[in-house]
Amino acid sequence: MKLTHKILGIVGAALVVFALVDYSIQNVWELLNTMTLIVGVALTGYFLYTYYSKRDKEFSLRSLQYGSNVAIQVVIVIAIIALLAFISTRQHVRSDWTENKLYSLADQTEKILEGLDKEVTITAFYKSNEQRAAQDLLDEYGYRSGNVKFEFVDPDEKPQIARQYQVKQYNTLIVESGIKKETVTELSEVNLTNAIMKVTREKDKVIYFLTGHGERSIQEDGPEGFKSAAEAIRNENYIVRELNLVRNIAAGTGIPDSCSVLVVASPKTNFFPTELDTIKAYIDGGGKALILLDPEHQQDITEFLTGYHVEVGNDMVVDASGMGQLFGAGPGMPLVTNYDQNIPITKDFNVMTFYPLTSSVTPMEDKGGFNIRTLLKTSQNSWAESDFGNREVSFDPERDKEGPVSIAVLIEKTSGENKLGLAVFGDSDFAKNGYWRNQGNADMFLNTINYLAEEEDLISIRPKEFDDRRVTLTQADVKVIFYLVVIAIPLIVIIAGVVFYIKRGK
């Protein structure tokens, strides 16, 4: 074969490869790609024609048999590859090796998707070359639930659909179920899961925070306020409102029928008797309440809780184990690491929680027909100090409660169709703005709210945030990597190839 024909064949193959590689990089097929591909195919075809036209076309029987065997083997290999590809599309295997499982869906999301009984359609408005990140996340949602369907729409290619959904910016998702629709403009697992919950929930639930007695305010964004807790509850797709019970009683309404959970967060003054009677009637009628107290609590609320066979101690729990001090906390901030796995609130809960300045909350021996379970217990090296006014404390077996000390309980009772639910914590500080992000404090508070609101599918550890783990390279480090990867390794391969070639030649 002439040298010219070989050169044309090499040029043709190079042009074909160039056209395809350029398209894979730019993700846009232009006229240049078309012309290059046509010329490349033409040159390659000419080379193949001249090559085969000059070959000896007489094949022996042995050559024919050999070729047939090779063809059969190729067909079998292709069939096996096709079968494996088919199986891989039906079976999903994925491993997340990051320390905090950053690329796996949170337990909360998985529970919601596994319990999804309505079809959810997600329309993602992304440019064609910007869909990869969203595709990966939506694939996970679609794998977890057959009721989640999604499609991508390029607003530039189909502007009529973007106008139909009133989409005005790129990277917007429209989540629909039935007649409900939610718009997500910032893609994240939290935002997408919230949107799915909003469009699939039959009825919005309302969490009321009691006011009028010096309770922690959900409007205050300082370290003592409950604004972070209120915002987190809203992110769980509840409505959050304040409730002045005295005003409602005067108006003849009491606690609204829409109340899913009543939160009493560390009242500083006594209640009016009519208020306590109203709260009791609400709970006994199947209502749900979360009461958060502190060591210097009012006596009337402790007397109220004795009606539910729970004793709130006039004390402060001291933890002498030294565990809290490892995290910058003193003995007045007990650390809880062990939880009852039989209670939905703390099931599969394996994150530490802190409780600054907490009272003991203990079920009475006579439970009076109530199902009372201890939610939280401190360590063996703790006790409930009754004389906590002194600067130095020590365990007195005659006056103090020996650890482990119960600091939170869950009270339940079923009567007919009504099931009352009451959770009592000896501490409110753990859920205030200043400690909201400490370990599992936020999860403990939200899990309790979700359980009381009968939304157990939301009880879990929330999605984790990314840690900043940048790798900083100096100029010398960059040069070392360059010399190693670009020069040294290829040079070693070339030398090894030459040596091998020489030895084969001998």
C-alpha cells in the first residue's frame, strides 16, 4: 500500500476523533464538527476501500472456521455485556465513603419517600449543560420512591413551558402533586424534601407557643430566644403561632382546635387557675403538649404536672463524669449519650445532647394509668443537687437524687379515640438559640415536636452540612505533582516499554 493512503487513513481517523472529542467538551454540535466528521469519515472510508481491495480475497477453510469462532465469541461477549447493562439499570448499588455520608439521603428524606403514597412530579428548569448535579440528586429520589417522577426542561429550548410555570430564572424546580405546587429556587435535599412534604400533606398543622408568663420568645434572635427553634419547625412544614391564653379565655375561645402541639417554654410567672384548667382540658381531651422547664421554675406548674404522675424536682442536675468538660461545658451541663431505642423520639438516635441547668423529671411510682417513659437519663456519675444555691456542691445521699437522673419524660394515655401526649423536659436552654446547633439538641427538640404532632415519618437526624476540608498546595507542592505525574510516571512507562521491546527482539 502506498504511503499516501496510510497518511490519509491516519488523518481521517484523527478528524473523526477530533469531532467527537470537541463535542464532548463543548457539549454543542457546530458546523465545524459536522464538516470535520464528514471529511474524516470520507478519508477513513477511502483508506479502508483501498486497503481491502488489494488484499488477497482467497480464504482457506481453516481461516473461515477461525473467523467464525471469533465472530461467535464476539457475539457472546456482547450478549453478556448487554445482560450486565440491563441488570445494572434495574439494580442500584451505591457506596458513600465520605465521613459524614454527605452524598447519601438523610434518614428523614428516606422515610418520607418510602412512605409516599401520592405521585409527585418534579419539573427541573436547567440549561442542558448544567443538569448534572440536579440529575444525581433527583436520581436518588426517583430510586427511593416509584411515586417520584422528574423531567428536565431547558428554558431556552422550550420557553413556552417556562412561561406556563411562570419560571423566571434558571435552576428552578417545580414540585407538583395533585393541585398543589411548590417552587424550589435553591436546590438542596432540605428544600426539595420540604417541597415534597408540602404538596403531599393533606392538612397543615399548627404549633402554638404559649405567651404571657415570660416564656422564651420565638421572635427573639438573641442567645436566649427561641427563634431558631421556630424557624426549624416552619422548615418541617408546620405553621407556628403564638398563643396568649388569657386573651383567648376572655374571648371565650380557649386553645384553638387547630392546635397540633402546645409548647410551654420556661414560664417565669404563675398561671391563672383558669389557664391551667384550660390546658388540662385540652390535654385530657387528646391534645398534645411540650413543657420545657428550668431549675428555678414556678411551683404551680410542678403541681399541675403531679396530676399526670410526674415529679419535677426543685433541684439542679450535676454531672461529675467530666464528659461535658471535654466539650467546654461544666458539671452543670449534663451530657446524654444513651437513649431508649424503644421510644420513637430517640430510636436510632446516636448523637450527643447537652442540657444546661436542668431539673430532674421523674415518673412517680404510682403512674395512675398513664404510660410514662423516661426519654433522657444522665450518667452514673451525676446527681440531682437540691441545694444548688451554693457555689460549691457535693452529693448528699440523704437529700440528693443519685444518678443516673431522669431529666425528660413522655406521658401518654389512650381513652377511646383520644390519645393524650405530654412531653416534659427539666431544661429549656438546650433548645434556645445559643445552644441550638450543639450536637443533637435541635434534632431532639424537633423529633419531640414531630412525634407529638403525629408525624413520626419526620423523626430522624436532619441532613448534614458540608465540612470545609480544602487541600492547600504550595508552589513547591504543585511542582512536585507536575514532575511526578506529567514527567516521571510517563517516562518510566516509556523506558519500561523500550526495555521490554529490546528484550523481545533478542
